[in-house]
Amino acid sequence: MGRSGTLRLKQILGSRSRADLKEGALLAAGQLGFRYFMFCGSFSRGGAAPEAQFDNFPLDWHRYCAARGKDLLPGYARRLALREVTPLLWNTIAQMSSFSKARNCGLAAGVSCSVRGPRGQWSLSSFALPHCGAAAERRIAEVLPDCQLVACAIHYAAARVEKRDPVRASPLRRQGHPLLSERESQCLIASARGKTTSEIGHALQISERTVAFHLSNVRRKLDAANSRHAVTKALSLKLISAGS
């Protein structure tokens, strides 16, 4: 993401309402080349049924799902996506009947990115295109790291808007937690963009073990449950920039 992408993330992270968040999320999805976007998540302890949801999916698909009492994103797709640590590409489950109908309604190709919180909170950001085929899959692959980063930003903002997972930036700073080092920031940004520890090590000319060490330090400093949680906290505290 360039400077405009950074501005889109700032708009998402600065959201004060669901309407603000929806606007920022749809703008970010459009900037990445997606016509359609859907977000759903649960931010209560234990993460039960979705409490926050918005989308701009096609009206025909809304009508089809409403008439059959179905979710906009089929339940099995949600379960699969939330089990994965990497984004769920729709082409891997395209043979399932619900996705065949979705294609007819304009949701031809896409990807769902999950984010987990430390107390069972979860969210799912789904990006979709109205056409499928090799060109669509190449486009998704090109922007996949940015989709992950946007999904993390939306999760953080939604948690704050729902007032279920309050930001604790001030206490964090008062307790004397050091800011991330330059190398820690580089490793975290690369991890947020979907790079493996091996790829990060190669790019930064350090060992894979050193990369793992830096990422472990980041999680410890930010009191994060996992790397994605660390990304959302680092973004919210402005310790890293999406345009880095």
C-alpha cells in the first residue's frame, strides 16, 4: 500500500461509528480492486454469534439468502475461514452449491481473511469480485497481503466501536513498555503482509531464528495473543505504519 492506502487505514482506525467503519472499509476494498465487501464479527468474551456485520453484496444475493434463511457467507465457509491461519480463497471451495449460486448473483471470486482476539473475539473480512478466472485469481494474489492488513485494521476498529475490546494505549505507555525497535517494526510489517519468517529473514538478511525472536519480542511488548493481534495493537498505537 502506498500513501493513499495509509490514509484509508487511518480512516478505518479513526472510525467512531459503524457507519464510519463501513465507509472506510468499502473504500479500502475498492482501492484494492474489489467491488464487494462483507464484514462480520463477534467481540464479546467467547465470541458467540456475530454482533457486528455490514456489506455491499449484490441485492440478488441478499434476496436469495433471506428467502432461505441463509447467512450471506455460508456457515461452512465461515467455519473453514476461522479455522485457518491464512486467508481462505474462495476458489478452494467453489464447488460447493452455495458458491455456485453466489457466482450467478455476482460474487464470482474472492477471499475471506479471519482475525482472532485474545478472549475468543473473532472477525471475518471478505473481499469479492464479480468475475472469476485466471485474471481474477491473479488480482487476488497480488493484493492478498494488503487484504490481511486491512482485515486487521477493521477488526481493531470494530472492537473499539462495539465497546467490547477497549483500547488501552495510555496504560501501555504509562507502564513503560518500550517502543518497537526498527528491526521489530520491519519484521512485524512484513509478517502483516503475509511473509513467512524465512522470507522476512531473506529480505532483511538475518536468520529465520532472529526473525522469530523479534516477533516474539513484539508480542511480549504489546501483550498480544498472536501476531495478528500484535499488528492491530501496533497500528492502533501508531507504532507501525501501513505504508512502511
